[in-house]
Amino acid sequence: PPSCPFPLPPAPSSCVFSPSPFPFSLPHASFLLPPSSCLFSPAPLLQVLRDEGLADHSAQMGELLRSRLEAIRSPAITAVRGRGLLNAIVVRPDGDKDANALCLALMHAGLLAKPTQAHIIRLAPPLVISSQQVEQAAQIIEGEVRKLFD
């Protein structure tokens, strides 16, 4: 990659290359950055992922998260799916009680999640999340599902 004359902060691994500074056609993107912000070598990032065992950690924490979410017995949750720490909860909408309403409730309880459709919630915690944080997130989700749907 081209070298940059000034130091750049660490860039996220999921940069979105866009010719426009406002790529409104990509509402699903986590990071909407201009191409110049992605002028970096991925080697240091990959080295950190390897050295800190983040792929294995992601797999373990993702399994824990999915098992805790699958244990929530509510007719509002129809499925839990995912791989590693990228997961989704499929909810059964009931009038105005849908994925968006649940995400708003989760936000007010201190947990950020993204509704991708009226019935799907995306969960994408950081790779360094601890098991205690996964447990806390699962408790918040269970509590808000019960308040909203049951």
C-alpha cells in the first residue's frame, strides 16, 4: 500500500472504501471512512489478532453468547444464529413490539444492538469482550425481552 506522510490511527478491520464522504447507500456498514483512512498495512493488525488469540477467543465467547441467548425461553425469540461474535436474534414482531423496539429498550438498559430488519437484531461485540460482559449482555437482553414481549 502507498505510504502516508503522517501517522494514522489504527484503522478498523472492516473499513468501507467509498468515493463519497457520505455513502448513504451503505446503512449496514460499521465504519464509513474515506479511502485515505484505510491506507495502512494489515500486517500489524493480523499480528495482534494472532498474538492475542482473538479468533479463538471470539469463537469461545460467541458460543457462550449463543448458548445464553438460546436459553431464553420466550415466544418472542424464534432463533439465535451466528458465528464467532457476529450473531443475530430473530424476534417475532407483535404490533409495534419488534426488533427496533427491543433495540431501543436495550439501549436504555445500556446495551447497543442494531436492528437490521423488523425481526432481526445484529449483535457484534468487540473481540476482546470478557465472559463476564457476555453474561451481563445476555442478562440485559433476557430482561428486556421479558419486559417488552411477555
